[in-house]
Amino acid sequence: MIEQINSPEDIKKLNIDEKKQLAEEIRKYILEVVSENGGHLASNLGVVELTIALHSIFNVPNDKIVWDVGHQTYVHKIITGRREELKNIRKLDGIAGFPKTKESKSDCFNTGHSSTSISAALGMARARDLKGQDNSVIAVIGDGALTGGMALEALNDAGFSKCKMTVILNDNEMSISPNIGGLNKFLGKLRTKKLYTRTNNLVKRKMNKIPIVGKPTVRIIQKIKRAIKQLVIQRMFFEDIGFTYLGPVDGHNIEELESILMTSKEVRGPVLIHVLTKKGKGYEIAENNPDKFHATGPFDIETGKSKKEKKPDYSKKFGEKLVELANNNDKIVAITASMKDGTGLAKFKQEFPYRFFDIGIAEQHAVTLAAGMAQEGLIPVVPIYASFYQRAYDQVIHDVAMQDLHVIMCVDRAGVVGADGETHQGTLDMAFFRLVPNLVIMAPKDFKELEDMLEFAVSLKKPITIRYPRGGEDSKIKFESHNKIELGKAEILQEGKDITIVAIGKMVAKAMKVANGLKENGIEAEVINARFLKPFDEQTIKQSIEKTKNVITIEDGTEINGLATAVKELIIDNNISDVKIKTYAYPDEYIRHGTVEELEKIYGLDEQKIIEDNK
């Protein structure tokens, strides 16, 4: 059946039994692909029937479907003509793991971060109305993403606007980690109720046609219905802000889904359809471990075990060290934006449940919450992925740094992360954090230095960011010595007279490999581990540059306003003349998906390229 589907039009030709068969074939196909390539599994298995129903009722690309986060669009890609291309998903030059407008007209909006879909869909719906068009606009958002402030802002605006659009609340009781908070409790109440809003507008129109008694009867019925709803479910949130609420509906029953989607098309104004799904549906191992199979590397289908050996990584080392520090300091608290496992905080939660705070997908709230705690004398530690710290930039500036508060902001997944592509690459954090007054910016060269930096951060009463990459240490370079961390002090790892190599974070190991390669060519390189981007150790680096008059910088961030910029400013400000300088960083563009090694080679950051350039 799956081989007959090359466009959404092919879906519309199928009867219900054929669609059910197709759903099972799609699940099997996605399971096979992800077990080989890695990718987002549980979320995609959970939306198979929903995606089939959407393409049965709506007409993409004329109708617009905006997928929140977008990691659950593998089914959508299969249906919209990318079945064979799915075999190379997330690989270099293959299709992306998220919606991409350049990839297909069926992808109407690029997504990758949560809580954006309702805002984008409302914008499209308003544009449609201004242009006098009549297509449908649908936002598909998970219950976890609904905890994001932007989603609530958009719901508020959409409800007030009376603009015709549909929000599908894909409720699987999960984001990446299990959902928490008041909204989750509210949705729990809704899940327990039967379908209490049916074809309201259809009934209303029929009643209005009855002479004399029709309209008054409708008003009476509405008042009674409203009163009953208030008794059954207090504070009917969605309807109170202006939405027509339909559901809950079984998200794995194609017939029920198609029926309620058809009903939604008859409703004027904004509609919210509450769909109940199960993450990992159809693959028992993922159903039982949806957080583990949210995003996974290649694995064995029979056992669910990873095909790659699990090695220590920076997130795990961070979590272990934080537990050690918290045992000796009861002021330390940890905050996560629904990423407990991904950021290494699982053990901290287990050891210190009352000092651990999972606040949902709400990075802005996380940072200002930390600011409030710091103001009262606690030491909050907030690990968030680099690309998600972008969302809390104002809070870092206004609520933490401006008040010079002791908040430790750990920037996980810094630098290029690989297959998730442009929305997840963490190449911008050094550039935008460097602009913030009072903020200390550090990056460790290995696990030991990360542990040392955490200890230092706990003792330093300043706003601090510590950035570290996804994965582990460079297995080819072992640093034997580690100088004590001092504020704004770099570390000379190797002395040399011919060229100065300044690197930061994970790129320090690469600098050592470059130095070894240059040595084979008779060039003696001085290697400096910058450690701090801010405050920057101008004295140590200036002395080295004045000695060699030849400098290269290596960093895993953007070429603008990072390490390279700091070194260039140092040279200009100190009037150091006749200096040769080459910088190795990512260009001023969004970095596509591929393995880290492939991307480093493409962008000229592999050690062989750097050695050849400087022989």
C-alpha cells in the first residue's frame, strides 16, 4: 500500500480499511529507517493516523499545515512525495528531519523549536483573509509545547481575533520528558471527559431556521450547555478565550479523526481539536520508553538497544559533578526546561528532589526563575541547549546580568550538533552572549576542565555561562595537566616561536592536533587555551602574538563576535603591526545538517585543512 502513495491525492482515493493498512505499513517503514539512521521515532509513530486523516480532509499545499517543533513530520514527508528520500533523512545532502520550505511546497513553514506553530498559523490565516482567499490553516502542537509562553500568547490573540483557523492539540502527555505544570493538570481533566462538543454550529444553523422559536431556543440551549460545561470542567480555558473546543478524540482512530476534522471546517472562528495519541504507538519498546526514543541513534529493532557503544559525554559529566557539588552546598538548585535527561540532571533530581525544578518548555521562565532564586541567596544552575538559550536572551540580559546575579547558565550542545540541522546547531551563543555586560563566558577543553569550571562558577558570585559540546572528549588528545581556573586567565599548553594558535572549548584538542601536524613540517606552534571568551586574557595572548607575529584562531561558533573577533580587536587596540592572522570558524550563515565531521570538513575546520593552510 505504501508504494502507491506519492502525493496526498493518493490518500484521498483509499477507503478506511486501506488507510488502516497504510498506517501499519508507514509505522513499519519509519521504524526501519530510524533504526538505521537514527532520528525522532516516538513522536512520529504517535501521529501516523492523525497525519493520514489531515491529508484525507485538507488539500496541501493550498491548505497550510504548520507542525510545531516539526520532528513529527516523517509521516507527512512520506505522504507528500518523499518516501524514498526518507531513507537518507538527516544525512548530508539528504532531506531534513524537520519541515523545510525549500525542500517541498507541502512544507509551509520551517520549524525546529517548540511553541511557534499557533503564531505562524495565525499569521497565515490573517494574510489569507487580507488577500481574500479561503484556504484552511492548521497548527499541530503537542501538549508539551503548549507550556511555552509563546503558544499561550498566540492562543490568546487567536481566540480574541475570531480568525478562522484550526489548532490541533496533539496530547500524548509527553514533551521529551513527562509533562508537568498546571496546564498538564487541566488537560488531564479534559482527557477524562467524553466528546462534549459535537456539531455545534450545524445544530445552531438548523435551529435558527425554525420560525419564531428558533433563535431564542438556540440561546437558551447555549446557556444551558455552557452551565453544564462549567459544572463538569471548571474554567473552560479554551472556550473562555474564544476557541470552539472539539474533543477529546482518539488520535489512532482514522474515522473519528476525519469526522471531527470535517466538523471543524464548518465552524466559524478559531477551533481547537483535542487529539489523544500515544508516543511510540505500534512499537512496544518505544511505547514503554517514549523519552528514550524521542530522538535516538541507530538501534536494534528486536531489542531496542543502541547499535553504538554508549560513552561518557559532557552532559553526563556535568550532572555527576553538579551532584557532588550539591552534596557540599545546599544553596545549589537545578532548573530544567523539560530536558532533565538530555542535560544530565536525572541523578540530581533523584538525589535532591526538593532542589530540582522542571518548569516545562519555558526557557524564558527558567532564566528569570533562576534570577529570583539568586536574588534570595540560592545558586541556581540552568542547563539549556545552546540553540534554545536564544529564546531566553532578553531574560539573560534584563533579569540576570543587569542585576549581576549569581546564576550559572550551562550551555549544552554548543557548536555544531550534526544531523538535526540549522534549527539546532549551537553556533551563535558566544556571539550573542559576548555582548552582555557583567556576563562571564567559559568553555572547557575536556571533562576535567568542565568539572573545574563548575567548581569555580559556584564560588564566583557573577552571572556565568559555561558552554560545552554534544558528545564526549576527543579520544586522540589527552591533556595531562590542568592549571587552576582563574577569572579571565588563559592557559598556555605548548610554547612555540613560529605561530600562535588560540582555541576555545572542544577546539583546543583540535589545536593540539594542528600543532602536532605543523611540528612535522618544522613549524613550532604555541598553543593557547583561551578558556574565557569574557573576560578575555589579553595579556597572555598579546605577548604570544607579539612574539610570533603569526596567529590562527579555532572555534566552533560563528566567525562574527566570537574568539576570532576578540583576537582581532586585541591586535587593533594594542597596535600590533605586521601580524598575519587566519580564523577558523563557521560562516555567517545557518549551518545545514550532516555529521559533525562532514560539516567541519565542508566549512574548513578539519585539522588537515588548517595544517595545509599554515605549513
